[in-house]
Amino acid sequence: MKRKHFIHSLGATTLGALSIPAALSAANSDAHSDSNKPPKGKKLPEYIVPQGPGISNAPHNEAFWSAVATNFIRPEGFINLENGYFSHQPQGTLRYHIDAQTTINTQTSHFMRTAQTQAIEEARKAFAGFQGLLPDEVALTRNTTESLNIVIMGTRWQAGDEVIIGNQDYGSMVEAFEQAAARWGIIIKIADLPKDPSTDAEIVNAYCDLITPNTKMLHLTHMINLSGQLIPVQAITRKAKQIQPNTVVVVDAAHSLAHTPTDMSDLTNSGVDVIGGSLHKWLCNPIGVGFLYMKKSLIPSIWPLMGDTGADKNDIRKFEHQGTRPINSLQTIAKAIEFHRMLGSAAKFNRLTYLKLLWIGNKQALENFGKGLGILNDPQYQANMAAVTELTLLDAFKLQSPLFQFQRGGAIATAYVNGYSPTSLAKALMDNHKIFTVGIDHPIIKGVRVTPHLSSCAADCIALNRAFTQICVDLIPSPKTK
Ligand SMILES: Cc1ncc(COP(=O)(O)O)c(C=O)c1O
């Protein structure tokens, strides 16, 4: 995309839709407005993150977060609240990725034959360092699906081996285990994860009660994509290892990486053996990069998905035999990390949690959250709280996500409205309110899943809250028709 178009997009869509307060708008107008294009030769800033104290406990500071949002190009004509599939990249990242692609496209095979290996190793080091892992325990894959298939398909299963999965695990992982069951005769046991648990112990027991001497693997989804529920992986792992020390604990961290303040090393320190994740979700890296963490001692016993007899069986790189691949997407990892670090994990998590609580409008949850951060009496916090309806008080509105676990919350939540199928509700939000979400029709969780992002603003969540209110009110028969 041409730079001129970048500037135009920001001026026409992002600023227009966000109505940034005057002071901030003025401060950033140099970079953003079409009429204030930077002078020829002056580069646009790589990332726009205003400096300011205490942002981690200021998730309601729209001046700050609206400026952060201008890093992203928002779509025209609708509000996107479905950012759980993958993340759009900040413009600085996008530009870096395109520049790296241009270099490879110019140097072609010379790059691949002379610089590729070093680029991959630098990317591995950057990611491992970011998450407190050792580079020799990290493979760079294409996504979570590939990472977890490597371990599920590569394990030396015996008929009768047992694996424990959750009833809200991601479909692709369930299918991988089902295929392993059909192929090798393993037994799948399914933990009944409570939708709205009141204690961690309920979740820990749902998994650990299923452990037997035949349990070979325990598969945990750190953040459930259907509802946003974050499960206590560390507590489950510690207990599972106490009961059956040889159980291999595998974590699907697709949604928790760079979304929650938990580093992957926090998980490995509790005894987790394998983790798969996607960098194109909350780290905002270009599409097509995932990671596989595997504990060093486990590596030699797992077969690679793609045949590789060249690499040492102890070398994590044996899992990376992918053929020709877009190295520019790996080169961009360090850049994506830079953006993440400019905000910090805690600030990002609090902002995303705040946006979720705002559209749901539950006063008790908002009060607890505001109190916890010491911002409850801030006029801006109070004003936004007053602007939303408490959807959880409306008869027709049914939240499908745990609300009071917001300390482990994050962006994702799902809800349905009586009388609407998930698809028809998503359609009503899009057709009548120009808000894009996704219908989830899972045996356990049904409704529309709402996922704000750093490109979202409080006004988007207030608009969604009003749309839900309207939909619920329209269901109430008027006195005449009663
Ligand atoms: C919990 C969970 N696991 C795994 C995946 C798969 O991620 P990917 O498509 O990047 O492999 C997703 C995708 O949304 C997910 O939500």
C-alpha cells in the first residue's frame, strides 16, 4: 500500500470513528490527518505509543488508547469486534513485513542460500527471549494447529494409552486426538470444564479426577476460544504431575500468548512439557507463524510431522522441516515484540478486559475491576459506566462467559439472546448495527463471540451495548400486542 493511502486511511476512518479528544488529536495531527501530511522525506513514526505514566492501571484512558488504536487501519463501514480469528497488524509491523518481503523478492535464492538460516535463528532467539524460554526448546511453526499436531501425531502411542482433553477444546485438536484414536487405539477422556466456575479447584479436579495409571497426555486449552475463560494451567499441571509424574502436559496457548500477562516460561516453570501457540493472534505478527515449545528431554521421543532424518533427533529444528517458507514473516517477529513491549503485557490485558466488561455493562464487575485498579472514581471511568446498560439484567440476554473471573479475563466473551440462533444474532448485529462478531454454535457454548482489540475503542463497546439493548427491548411485546 502506498504511504499516501496509509495517511488517508487513518484520517478518514480511524480518527473519524474514534473521535479522539481535542488535545490528543492536535498532538498527533502531524502524523495522521490528510491535510497535515509529513513533509517530503520525513518518515511516519514506526509506532504511535504516547508516553505517559501509569498506563497499566489506566485502561479507561481513551486519549492514550485511541492513539494506540491509530496504529491499526480499521475497516470502513462496520465496527470489527471479531478479532479472535487473527489480529491485524499495526502499520509499523505491516510496513516492516513488506520491506522484508521486498528484500527477499530482490535477492531471491541468494537470500535463501546465504541469509535464511541466520534469520530463522534470530527470530527463534527473539521469541524465546520474549517469553523467557530457551531457544533450543522453541521451534517456529506455521500456527498452533501445526505445533500441536506435531506432538499429537508424533507421540509413540500404544493402544490403550489415555489422553485427557477438555470439552471446550479447539476443534482441530479434538480432531487430531480422534485421528490418533482411530490410528493407534488411544482412549480419549473428556473433562467437563464448568462454564462459570466459582473456584479454581473445580477446574483442577475436572481434569485431575480423570487421571489413571494409563494417562499418557493431558491437553489443556489455556484460554478457551469459545468463551474467553482462562483456566488455571499451572495449578492443574502441578496437581497432575503429583498424581502421575510421567503425564505429558500439553498446552494450547493460541489465545493466551501475548494476551494475558502470563509468559510461556511461567507455564513451563510449573511443569508444562509442550506448548503450541500462534503469533498472528495477540502478538499481532503477520499470519502464518506459530511456535512449539518442547521440553528438551522430550524432543528425542517425538517424531517430526514432516520426515527429517537429517537433523539430530535431539534438535528442536527437526520439527521445522517445512520446505520453502515466508522468512519475512519470521523476520517480523522481533518487530511485533517491540510493539507489544511498548505497551506492556499488563496494560494490554487490562485494556482488553476493560473493553469486554464495558460492553457487557455489569456494574458489579465494572466496580470490582475499577476498584482493583484504583480508578473507580475517575470521572472518565464513571462516565463510561453510566453510558452502558447492564445487559446481564435483561431477561433475554444470556452471557456465556465467566464474568467475575475477570482477573483472568481478557478480551473474549460470548452471549446469546433468547429467540436468536448464533448466526441470526451475528447477522442482526451486522445488518442493523454494523457491528461484526461471529456466531458460535458449539454443543456447550452458543451465541455471538465478541472480541475487541487494541484497535477498538470505548465507543465501539458502548455501541455494541446499545445494539444488544435494542435487540432485547425489541423482543418485549408492546402493551397492545400482549
Ligand atoms: C484455542 C485455539 N487453539 C488453536 C487454534 C488454531 O490456531 P491456528 O489457526 O493459528 O492454528 C485456535 C484458533 O482460533 C484457537 O482458538
